[in-house]
Amino acid sequence: MPGLQPVVMGSHLDTVYQGGKYDGVVGVTAALEVIKRLNERSIVTEHPIEIIAFACEESSRFGVSTVGSKAMAGLIDKEKYRHLVDRDGITMEQAFAHCGLDFSNVDQATRVDEGFHAFFELHIEQGPLLINYEKKIGIVTGGSSTSSPFNEVKWKSVPFRHDSNEYEKGRSFRSIRIGIRIGKSSDSRAGVWHCGNSWDTRGGGRFNERSSR
């Protein structure tokens, strides 16, 4: 019916490293399949149906997540985001240009002044619960926000001794415990770990960790 807000379906097209071929994209293809079936049966819906395919929703490339949906919500800090770089030194602005897009126009993606009647997203479960409970599908009843805190752990060098292995083991275990604590806090998970300098028993060093929540 004219004037009614759209029912929106879709998901994201990007994924995390080794996220699997169904991460995100299955929600986009499922939305296309719904439209295909409705058209095949000549079904006219009360609300218009719209498909949205987000890009750059994951934080694996630039260290920030939900960029596509932030753009749609009018929450992009252009001057902050344009200079973010990936592991190859490519800025977000350059990545846009490689796709034939002008980052300066990213605010044109905003839908702030519009409303959605509902949003449906089909997504794979990246965990074992459905299999463990022998369920084919689950309905999400809550979610968590995302952030990317940056942590740095440093250690001092010590003179090499035959018994310094115990010191090294303790340092390594403390690093592991930090990762476990991050993973156990709320719905957090360690994202990127970068180890600098040397891990041998003669040198100090540090590692940087970026977690995604």
C-alpha cells in the first residue's frame, strides 16, 4: 500500500578472515530468494519490500565495524574514517576509490529521515548451539554493540640465564590470560594480535591487541 514503510531484508557481503562462505552473504541471497518466490506467485505485499546489502560491516580490514550500517544511520565520522588503513596500507578512502566510489559522498547513504517497518536478517550461527540442541534454525532475541578497544602489553628484557625459561613461560601465560579475560568479558573476543620485537629470552618487547565487541 502506498505510503507504508518498507520491510527490509538483507545482510552484509564482507566477512572476517576464515569466516566461511556463508558469513553474511547467505542473508543477502535469502532475501533475493524471498523476492523471487513472491514474484513467481504474483503475491503483492501490503508493505514494500527492500533488500539492503551492507559492505564493511566486519572490523577485520580497517579495525572498525558496521561501517555500512553506520553510513545508513548517518553516524560516519568522515575525517576519522577516511584515513584508517588496512594491513596493506590502503586507506578506507582509497578502498572506496578502487570500487569507483567517492568517500566524500558517503553521507548520501543516510536513511535517517526514513523509517523501516521491520528488518529481517538470516545469518549463520558461528557457534555450536544449534547443532548441540539439534535445531535447524534459531531466533535471535538480543544483540550486542561493537567497539574496538586497543590494548598494549609491554615487558622488560632480563639477562639471559639458564633458568629464565620460567620467566618466559610466565610472560607467555600472562599474555594468554589477558586474551582469555577479554574473551570472557561480556560478548568480547580478541580480534587482532600483533607481536613486536623478539620472543627470545634475551630481549624485551611488546604485543598489541585489538578486540572486537
